[in-house]
Amino acid sequence: MPNLYKPISMSTFLLPFKLIRSMNKYVSKNVYICTMIRQFEKYKGIHPGIVLDRELKKRSIKQRPFALSLEEHPQTFNAITKGKRGISTALALKIERELGLEEGTLVILQAYYDIQKIKEKEIKSTPDLHILSKSLFWDTDIQHIDWERQYRAVIQRVFERGNENDKNEITRFYGTEKVKQALQEFNIRSPYTMYRSNKTTD
């Protein structure tokens, strides 16, 4: 009669436990990542120096001695805590180790802050393209218009061909005085023209 009860090797016996342990690690890692994301959301867009300043005050740590312990100039460190200067990756790592913060905390906050500033700059450097009529700039790539350098041509075209919404948006973007100046100059100069730019602006 054949033996139906073959011996099970130890590695086969432990396999389910290894899988459970590995799944627990995966779940724990994901829970940790979600917790970190929620934590960063709270400070998203805030300069990491401001967050650092709050943390030092909460721990009653004096700025100057702390800066010196990191071999950082106190004035530079003070500028960082006031949000006037960015924090380098090297310094962020030093601070995180000294304060027992999770590695990468301040670097990620700096990245969030930089993204926020770029977005703000983009909003300020262009009018609201959703408001402007698409037919206004049919002969050029609207994404490549230098709105500051070509403001006279833009204002002229909008006030010649645009509707009230177009005019209101351009006036909001440039300001009443700049629009008046450009229109006055247009009356005594030859018309400005839009042109395609082959160069991308920074």
C-alpha cells in the first residue's frame, strides 16, 4: 500500500507564515506612507523653515546654539526659519537626524513649497486663458506669448478684436494704468503685431 502521508519539509511548512509576515510588512509600509502623506498635507505649501521654527520653539531649543551645533551660520539659519531662504538637502538631513525627524521630512516640505511658488508665479505671469477668446490669438501659439515683453501688442489686439470679458481680464492682469499707456502709445505709433516665438521662456 503506497504511503499517502509524505513528510513536509520545514521550508514548505513555514511558507504560509513567511507570506503573512511579508504581507504585514507591505501593509505596515503602506499605512506608514498614508500617515506621512496626511502629515505633509497639513504643512503643504508652507516653507520648511517656518515648520522648523515651530518645532524648535515647541522643544524650547534656542536657534543660535542649535545652528552652531550643526556647523551652520546663525544668520543663515535664522533666514531659513523666517522663510526667506531655502533649505538644502544636506542641512535638512542634519536637522532631521538631530531632532529625530523622519528622513526626508524637510526635503519634501521644501519641494512642496517650491511647487507652490512656481504655481503662484505661473498664475501671476499669465492672464486667465480660460477667459480669453481663442480666436484672439489664432495666428500664434498662445503658450509661447511673452505677456510682459509683448504687452503692447496683446493689449492692442484685445481692445481691437476682443469682447468685454477679454478686455476686463487684460485690464485686471496688466492694470488700468498700463492698459491706458499702451493704448495711448498705439494712437501715435504704427500697429504692433504678434509673432511666433521659437524660443521658450524660463
